[in-house]
Amino acid sequence: MTKTILRALAGETLPTPPIWMMRQAGRYLPEYRATRAQAGDFLSLCYTPDLAAEVTLQPIRRYGFDAAILFADILLLPQALGPKLWFAEGEGPRMETTTTMEQVRALKPKGAIHDTLAPVYETVRILARELPSETTLIGFAGAPWTVATYMIAGRGSKDQGAAHALKNTDRATFAALIDIITEATVDYLSEQIKAGAEVVKLFDSWAGSLKGDDFTDFALKPAARIIAALKARHPGVPIIAFPREAGNGYIGFAKATGADCVAIDNSVTPEWAAANVQKDGCVQGNLAPEHMVTGGEALVQATRHVVSAFRGGPHIFNLGHGITPDANPDNVALMIETVRAGGSRP
Ligand code: CP3
């Protein structure tokens, strides 16, 4: 029997949506914190295949999610292109900045990324062997715009101001950077697929700050290029696109990019997404992650609401964004139980 995630991605409407969760391996789980302590720091965890595979498997063992997502980070690819990356404890990622044409030209050629990223491919190979036969293995990368925002600013920012400034003042440098990331992303995801990833997902976490033509040029077009190249190399491998907070930009995104599924954040209602996005195919989402902190009857009601709004078409249940470190693991169990009870109380 084909795996449920793959059936939904092929466009099948299932009686119970398959489920996984963004950041399902993460700090809300005591077993994750223990393995991370063993690794020493976050990047060592990402680059130690046995430990990265272990934390990927932890939420599968605990909850029986229908998909496992490779444990890695979207910033490993830009790191493989040359700039130094480090995680300041409690502060998030820091990266050597890339803001001039000289620096863009000094990035490594895309063929050179695999030395750095080889441990990631090894993690995928371990997972392909060790996952239960019903669990789908999802690989991923950041989308070019989101990756560029970190490369340009050297860190996360609320408004992606530095990346917008470069885009608006030095278009040639900005476009050259987007191009390099786009090409490297194709090779990176292609290697994940060769190693055993059955689905890949493109995370464009900051797509919502691109408006009008910028959204078309720097969210939609790079995604379309990556998807076309991957479909040519690996026909039949489904691709999930997540242009987070795209709003009306979600409409037609699957058709325009060739994505098999669009992941939806929780700033739009599931009814809106069902009417405007699910009409074109599979959607993933979109319970607010806050429910994993607050739990209770509100969590049950909101979970039922999402299941019922998407019941008429292909749907993969997920949160609208990653689960946060302050979430209660028991609330995750309650969400899964509610989804699997057909959205009603078991
Ligand atoms: O979803 C998963 O469980 C798979 C692994 C995964 C991680 N990051 C692990 C991680 C995935 C798919 C990502 C994607 C990612 N990384 C995105 C896109 C998705 C999103 O959340 O919008 C972005 C923007 C990043 C960059 C990044 N990595 C930031 C900004 C941070 C710091 C913020 C934070 O949550 O601490 C990270 C660190 C990170 N990536 C952690 C995890 C589990 C926490 C690190 C730790 O253990 O201390």
C-alpha cells in the first residue's frame, strides 16, 4: 500500500489526513534536548549523521507521524557556499555577510557544496534504512529569497530590511546571489533525493515580505526553476512549496511553480485556503502553533476545524509554522489523536 503522505501528494482525498509537524524534532522534546547536549551544539548535531538521524526518528517513535523530516537546517547550504555560520546560544543564527558583487563571485562553485553537505546525505541514507515502512522521508532546503535574507543580513531580522535594501539599490548583485542559491539548491535537493528522500520541501519563510513583481521574480520564479530542474532529474518525486505568509500569492502558486502541494501558514483561514488553493491540488497546514503551548478544548476545536475545512480535497495536516520550544509534548499527542479520530473526539 502506498504511503498516505504520497497518496495525498498525488491528489487523493483521504478519509483521515496524514500528519506531520514542522520542527517536530526540536527543543520541546526532552529526548531532543538530551541528544543535542550529547552533540554539544546545534551545528554538530546537524553534521553528525547518527545523531541527526536519531533526532529525526524521535518524534516518529513517540507519536507515529506519517512523515519524518530530515534533521538539518536551511543555513547549511549557504555555509557550504563559503560564508562562516555559527549559532549564538539563545540568539539564533549568525553568518558572514554577502553584500557585494566581489563577495558573490567569491562564493564556491555549486559543485563544491557536497564536501560540506556529505554528512546530510549520509543522514538521509540512514533514515531511508531505519524509518518504518509507512513513514515518508521528507528532505528540504530554504528557498533562495529566504536563504539570501540570512546571507545578506548575516542574521535573522523581522522585516528582512537588508535584503530589501540590496534588492532595491544593487539589483545586479542581488539577482546574481539569488541565481547562485537557486542552482546550488537544485543540486542539494537532487543529492537528498538520490540518498533516499521521497519528497522535498522548499521553505520560503520570508516570502510574505515580497510584494507585487518582487514576489513573482524572487519567490515564484526561483521556485519554478528549482521545481522544473528537479522534475526533469527525478520525475515522480513530489515537491511541497511553502511561500509563508504569501496571502493572495498562494492563489495559483502550485500551477505557476509546478509544486505538488502548497503549505499554508495560519494567517489565512482554512476555509479561504480550501476555496482558493486546495481547488488546485494538495494543501498542507495550517493549525496555529500556539495551540501546542495552550492545549485544551481550544486545541481540539481548532484541530477539528482545520480537518473539516479541508475534508473535500487532498490535505496533509500540519501546523502553520514550526512548533515552538515552550510547547507541551502532551498537546501534540492530543492534536494527533483528534486528527485521527476524524476530527471529532475519540
Ligand atoms: O522541521 C524540522 O524538524 C526539520 C529541521 C529543521 C530545522 N530548521 C531545525 C532547527 C528545518 C526544516 C529548519 C528550517 C529553517 N531553519 C527555517 C525555515 C522554516 C522556518 O522555521 O521558518 C529557517 C528560517 C531556519 C533558520 C534557523 N534555524 C533559525 C532562524 C534558527 C533559530 C531559531 C530557533 O528556533 O532557535 C534555527 C535553529 C534551528 N533549526 C533549531 C532547530 C531544531 C533550534 C536549534 C537548537 O536546537 O537550539
